[in-house]
Amino acid sequence: MTPDFSFHVVGLSHHTANVEERERLAFTRAETVALLKTQQQAGRSALLLSTCNRCEYYWSGDEDGEAWLRALAQARGGSPSSALTRHDGMAAVRHLFVVAAGLDSQILGETEILGQVRRAYDAARAAGTTTRDMDLILSAALCAGRRVRHETLLGRHPTSVSAAAVGLVAERWGAIGTRGVVVLGAGEAAEGVLRALQENGASNVTLLNRRPERAQALADAWGASMANWEELEQRLPTADLLVVATASARPVVNAAELARATAARGGRELWVMDLAVPRNVDPMARTTDCIQLFDLDDLQRLCCPAAGTATAALAEAERVIEDELVRLGLNLRGRFVAPQLAELHRLSVEMAEQESAWALAQLDSLSEGQREVVRQMADRLVRRVLYPVSRTLRSE
């Protein structure tokens, strides 16, 4: 990297914080835009990546981004001092590459994170909080993520939190088939659930969302039926699986609703998958008889051992990341020496003009054509002397 290279990240993830701690630092799109606007007004660089697995703040420069995130966490009712981790310089760049490639996710190689990084970058650019070096770094990270997806074993067997949740149900049940499934939400995670349900042969799926037009489009695309949001409680007695994945900042399914549903089910078990952060299902539902509630931490515990230690796939992905890090390093170093090369060029022109002017002052009988030859000779000599210096700067 360059001698004055300055790039940092601080945040928490599923490695250091449970879902309850992570939801304190989960930001909606509108909240992210507002936070970026305050940073832009303060003249700071900033990128905020907020997903179900993590909240990470990236910045370039000397400001104290870690203090900013700690203050923000405390203002939201948490004090995650022990959960926060920080990387600086090249370590921060490598961390971003690993995140974008899905190697740091709860489900190894999950594909949703690449789009989340891209949207975080788009939001930061729209807010005007990226620097030229950050643009290079983010573009390279997205390139690394795409290459891992397209060139490695992880990409040939893509997965996601949504697919892992449905896969866990299918594995435990043997098959989903005609069992009743209710899906709450119509965002990216919900669409991933519908796709996975279709791939697993589910044929009795109902989608509920507060925006019927969005729900209808998704239901038509993935062979599900659609119902109004208000019909949730009457749908639960005939369902075997409820999957909740909305963008709500608070629970949309409470324990009392689930208790009433189980009372009407005659003791049949209801599986509930909460794929949201902040959580969309009241955690107290775990104490309700006949309710099997799973959140993202449960999925990590149950699914990650199977996702495994894909040694060959990881080795391929690491090679891609190293390759892109080298490319990025060359680009950044080229940016660093560009001003020095420009100054060398300016000095060479100035030196050639001075030396040719001295020589011509001694040779006042020359024709204009001969004077031009002297000027060109001085220019060529200076350039030939400075060329090795310029080449060394570029190569080093």
C-alpha cells in the first residue's frame, strides 16, 4: 500500500455479538442515509454496512470513527465495548474483501452479502462520503466477491441464510411437500425463502406483506398464494412453518398470537424461523408449548458445521482475494507516485528550457532551425537522464 495509506473499519458481527446485541446496531435504509448525511456535513468519509450478521463502519483518514460508533451504540441502549473489533490499513482492506466474498458470514459462502456491500457503497457515494481511495477499495472488494462467486466451488454451490433455513426444515421433516407454510415479508430474504421453498418442493405456501402489490408479484413468481397481512392469525392454525423476514425494527409476531395459534392446532408443533435483525418474533415465544423458534444464532449453530470446513473452496477463494489485493495495491501505489512523476516532468521541462537558453545565448549566429535543434537536444538529454528515475518510482 502507499506510505500514507489510511483505511479503517470498526464494528461487531456474529463472531463477537449475539442477535440481541446486534439488533441494537441494526439500521434501516432511512437511518443509514441520515447517519451518512451527518458525516458528510461534518466533512468525514464514511460507509456503514448494516446486515443481519454485522454492523461495520468504514472510513478513511484520521478522524476517530471508533469513538463515533461507540457513542452511537450507547445512544441506542447498548455498550458493546467487548464486542467491537477494529482493523486498520491493509488488515481493514482484507477484512472487507473477505466479507464481500461471503467468507465471514454465518453461512459460509452466502450470496446475499455481496449485494448488501454494493448497496452500502451506493448509499455512501450518493451521500458524498467516499474518498478516491475508498472508491478504489470498494470497487476492488466487489470485484473480489464477484470472482469468488463465479470462479470457485463456493460460487458453484451458492447458499444464503434463507436457503439454509429452508434446508434445515426440509432435512428435519424429510420433505416439505404439502405442509402449510406462511412467509411474512417481501424483501430480499423473503424472496430467497420462496425460491428455496420452491426448490424443495413446497406446494402450499402463502405470502403475507403490508404492501399487497409487492407480495403479489413475488407470489406469482415463486408459485405461492397471497393473503392480507391481517389474516396472519387465522392462517397459523393450519400452518406447519412460519418464516418471518421483514424490515421492521420491532417484533411483528408476538408470543400471545403464537399461543392462540397453538391452542387451535390441537397440540401440533409449529416451527417459526425468524430471519430478521432486529428480531421480528417476540423471543418469549420460546416458552410457548409446541412452538419451535429459531433465530439467526440458532441457524449458525445448526447449519454452519454442515457448511463446513470446505477446505478446497476456501483455498480457491483465498487465492482470488490475494490476487485482487495485489491488483489494488498496484493501483493505490500508482496513485501515490503520480504527483511525484508529474513534478519530475515539470522539472525536466524547466531544466531543458534553462539549459537550452544558456547554450543559445552563446550561439547567437544560429538560424532559427538550428536553434530549434539545440532546444530539442536539451529536452531529449534531460528526459533520458530522468527516465530511469521515473521507471524506478513506478516499479517500486
